[in-house]
Amino acid sequence: MIDYCLKPNKWGVFKERLKEQNRIFDSIRAEHLELIQKLEESTAQLEELQRKIPLKKEEIDRLESKIEELKLVQRDLKDRRSVKLQLPLSPVELTPSNRSFSNTDEIRSSSLTLEDVFDYSKCSISSRFSVYVYELSNLNDHGKALQSRFMESPYRTSNSSTACLYIYITNEVVEVENLDYFGKSGKNHIIITYGDVKHVQDSRPAVLVAQHLGKGQVGELDQELFLKTDDLVDFNDIEGLLPEKITYFLSYQIGEDSLSSDLQNQLKNLAASGKASMDDILIDLICTSTENGLCGDASSRRSIQKQSTFTLLFYDQPSFSTRLFECLNFGSVPVIIKSGRRKYRLPFDDYIDWRLVLFTVSEARLPELHFILRSFELEDILEMKRKGRFYLENYLVNSKVLASTILTYIRHKLLIPGREATTMSLEKFEPTNTYSAPSVRPVYDDEFLGPVEPEYNSVAYNHNFTAITMYSSALWNYYPSQIHSAPEFITVTPPLPSEIEFNEHLNTGMRPIAPGSGLTYSQSLGGNRKREQFTAVIQTYNRDSVLNVTLADLNRLPYLNKVIVVWNNIDRSPESLIWPKLHCPIVFVKPKQNSLNNRFMPLDEIKTEAVLMLDDDIELKQHEIIFAFKSVWRENRDRLVGFPARYHCRYDDQQLYYNSNHTCQYSLILTGAAFIHKEYLRMYDETMPELIKDKIDEWMNCEDLAMNFLIAHLTRKPPIKVTNKWTLRCPTCEDSLFKHENHYNRRHDCLRLFTKVFGYNPLLFTQFRADSVLFKTRVPAEHSKCFRYV
């Protein structure tokens, strides 16, 4: 308090003293205010530092995690066992085969092996299986079609001196020894004859392919095939899985005097057995025979067999290959009666498992045959019919398929890897006008999901020889499109034993999860497979702002290898626009036309097995994506794993309908938000019928349904839905295809059309949904869940 009663003294008058005290007071007040301001600033700084402490701790944890990850990468790179092998630059010189045959009697008495008919010195594994085709003009129409298909093969060469295989097609008697490259031995030759096989059997060793090989010795590689196939086959030419009418339980027709009297009596007893049990068994032994005991024409035989559950075949008859082909084509289950009178082989039976298609029984069991066949369950019969059509379409149906199958069969027998699988290379663009995408997620979505790693590609073409041996049965019988080239990846590789991650000599590439709950779970990829990443593929058209948001949402997403944008805007380029900069590359590819089929192109830019398919308007949380990849797809690599589920159904009118209502079972996953194996993209591109692709372009719809059909057809497994999301809406999108008035009607039409083309509806129902292990589970306070919300 200021004292106003001061008296003058030697130091000055009152006013001066008062003025000095006021100055001091102002100085102290200013200093006090300054200190208060500094206190407030310090408090704010302290609060800011306290706020940053957990963030910095989290950042330190992430850096430590990254350091540990880089140490593991360094360990993997130092491991000599992880070195990628390459083929030799030039063919390895092999020892020429010196086995020869002195005369035709020795040839006839020999069951020729692979080593007898091939000189391996012409077929080094690095030769890439060169094939030379003799060009002839005097062939029948079927021979010309088959020859042209061989000429179109990527393995064909015009340089006869470097060829591993020589193909000669004939329909008349010729001296094959006079062929330019037949030589003294005739090795490395395939002779395909439409005529009598007798005139070429003496020209062995050579691989023979004919409709009937007679009763002579059958070589290890000889094939008895139906060769008179049409060059093109429409899906309407092959009977569907479910017949319109079943008249006969079993049928068999043959011309008069083609069977022994004893055998005829047994067949008549078989028909009587059917009549006694009200099973209509058609046994016609006196029909009008046209060729080799075949009755009538193909049309009349079709009318009988498509109404027959089973059809008898005797393998010692000249018409065997024709009858087998027609059984598969007309939708009847072949029942082969073997007698031992002739050595025979089913087509490509080293690899094709014919037990899945037909039933073989000894002639001695003919009296018991009715009872045996009557025991077959409906699911067995339908699967045999389905598999029969599957083999027909992929290996036998026309000259194009037949030529590819013959070449692949020989190449696999010789243990030569195929050419690299087909990929698409399109005009591409990496954005240069970029802005930094925001990396701060909302508070509710800030959980640590895993390390943000450097780009790591899946190891491609690492099954070049095991694809021919170990996996040959799976590929030939379930994934036939993968046999004609060296598969980049394989969907059916087995998981590793769980203890391998603790073996320091074998754990290269493994990312084990330490014991514990959610915290340790999020730090590593885990699982029983080596580390891997996934590629996001986004298809877009005229929605730049929406795409921008979708891209930004992917920033710092763990395990993301690359983002590929399929730019369907043909008339403009993305180069002039500004795009977010992510932690991983963004590549725009520009197809030649705007098509929904572009979503499933096997692009050369995709370097991972796992592919995340996204629409440009899909809003997914990062934890949902990581859960779908890490916890579900990696354990179900052959399945379609995604978020929105749909189903097919029938109502009173018995028509097939597409339905998006909430239901307790589903059969479809929309590929606008789904994980898929890259090999399915190649299968879609190479094997999806053109009629289906054309309809997708015409209706601008249904490409997702087509992919669901394909995967279900190949695997006979339903898709897998993850999390509780049923519909993914985009509130900022002005236009979406599903909003169009005719959207659902077109999808009804698609299901019906695809069912006709595939011959049946392969979609399977499932009542299962995947959530993380500790979802909705109460855990102790010191523990955390795998994911907060899934």
C-alpha cells in the first residue's frame, strides 16, 4: 500500500517519491503479468509435452518395431537358402539316348517307356519345350483344325534343329520313316492319325494318338482320344448337370452280332433286373449300326444318353473313345466294363483322376452291376456328371483344347517347366502432382495394426517343378488353366508346421507372434506362412474426388504393397490431377476400353498373391482390411473373402433371383470390397466364357457375380464374409451403378445366364461369418483384444 503521508527529505520531494513508487509498482505488475504469461505458456507446453508423450512412446514403439522388422529382413537376406534360382542361360548338354530297336518285332513286343521314345538331349529344361509341326495340306477338316491349333501354340518353333518334340498328323497310309526329321529311331515324335493305326504301329518308337489303338502294345505315352471334335463348341452343345427328364437308369446300345452270346445274355439279365425293381434299363443289342457298333447318329444317341443316369461302355470295342466322349458331352455317367481282352488307357490318366468321373467294374460283376449302381447317392452321381463335364471342357472338347492338353501332357512327362504365365501390361502412370495424405486417424481408429513395411513382393515362379509333380494332381483336376504354363503362384500350397518359426535354420521369412493378447498380436503378421503383403486394385470411372478420399484412407495401411488404379476414363488422363502421396507406390493403368471386366485383369504390376479389390466409393476402416487379410484370407487363400454378402434364391415361379436382403445364409461376396488370389484374375481372363464377358460389357453389370461363379466352380467352396458390414454406402457419391433402375433386374438375368453357360449353378450357401477371436469376449484389464471393433 502506498503511503501518502510521506514528508519531504534529502532524497527529494513527495511527488518524486510517489512517482518512483508508482514506477516500481508498474514494473512489478508488468513482471508479474509476464510471469503469469510465462506460467501459462509453460503450462501449455507441459500439457502439450504430456499429450505428446504417449504419441512419442507410440512412435518409439513403432520405430522399435520397424527396427526389429528390418533386422528380420536383414536376417532373411543373409540366408543363402533364400537365393532365387534362375534357369541356365543356354541349354545344358544332356547325354543322347542310345537305345535303339533292331526290328519291328522287338518294337511290337515292347511296352515302350518314356525313355524309349524320347531323346532327352533335345529337351533340356532350359530349352522351354520347342515344338516343330509338320505342315500338311492333305488332311481332313478335323486334322486341319488340329494342325492349325498346334501351329498357334506359343511353344511352336520353325527351327527343326532345336525342337524337342515333332508332331505329325495324318489321315492316310504313309511311310512315316520318310519324314524329314523322323530318322532311324523316330524318337521325339508324336504321330496323330485319323486313319487305321496299324500302318504306323510298326514305326515305333513314337508316341501314337488315335481314336482306337487296337489290341497291340500300348506305350507309356500313347493316347486313345476322340479326335473328330468340332473346332468350336457352344455351351448349348453340352448337356447341363440337371437333366430335364430322367427316363433310363442305365442304357447301352450296340449293333447286332457285336458281342458274344454269353455277354448278350448277361446284359439281357441286367435289363430284367431293372424291370423287376422298376428301374428302366435300356439294353438295345440289335440297333442299326453305322460305324464300329455305334447306333444311329450323334443326335439320336444324345436323345438316349441325356435321359440316362448311367451308360455302359466296353473298353475293348473300337468305338470306346467315341462313346466316352459322348457320355461326357451328353451328361451321363460312364460305367466301363473291363474284360482283360485289350490293354487300354483312359485319356491322360497319369494326371486326370478318372475315378471322379466314371465307374470301372470287371465283366465278371455284370450280374451285380444293378445293385452296385443302385447304391450310388445323388450327390455322388451329380458330382461325377459335373466333373465329367469339367474334364471335357478343359481337356477334350475341341481341337484348341485338345492340342493344348497333348502338349502339356508331354511337357509334364518330360519334366520341363512351361513358359511364364500370361500377364497384362498396359499404359501406366505414376502421379507426380501429389499432396501429403493425412496420417492422423480419428481417436476411435488409432489402434496399432502392424508395421508399415517397405515394399515386399511375393516370390513368383517358385513351384516350377513341384507344379509338374507334387501339385500336378490338384492342378490337373481342379485348376486346369494353371497347367499350360509355369504358374506364377499356386493357390493350394500347404501351410508350414507351426514349430518352424522357432527353428533358426528354417524360419526365414516367418513373422511369429509372441505369446500374449492384442498388443503382441498386432506387432507381427503371424500365421503358418511366410511374410507377405497385398496389392489394392481400385477400379474408377468419373469420380475423381471420391477416389481421392479412398486413396488417402489407405495411407500407412500395414502390409500394403502397392495401389493400382484401373482408370476406365478412356478419353482423359489422370496426369493433370492432384493425388495423395502414400507410403507405398500408386500406379494408374489405362485399359483400351471401359469395361467392368477390367477389374480382373492379371496385371504385371500386381506382385503379390493377395489382391484387395475395391470400388472407388468404398469406405472401409483400416482395422477391417487388416483383419480380413491377416486373420482370414491368409488361412483361406483359395476363397473369396470380403465384406458385403448377397445370396441367390428362388420364389414360387422357380426363377433364379439375386437378393440383397438381410438373411442368415449367403452365397455371394461383392468384389467391390474383397480379397482374392491373383491366380483367379488370370483364370477369369483366360477361361471365363466370352459370352459372359460380352454380356457384362453390354449390361455394365455382374462382373462380381461371374467371379463368384468361377471360384465356386473351381473350389466347390462358398465365399467367406468378414465383420458385420452388410452394405457399404457412399453418402458423397452422386451416382452409383447399383442405383440404376434396372440394376437388380440385370443381376437376375445374369444369374440365369451364367447358370446356363456353366451347365449348373455352382454357388454354395454358407451360414458362417468370420470375426476375430476375442470379439465380444471379456478380457482382463491387463490384456487387450486382437482388434478393438472386429
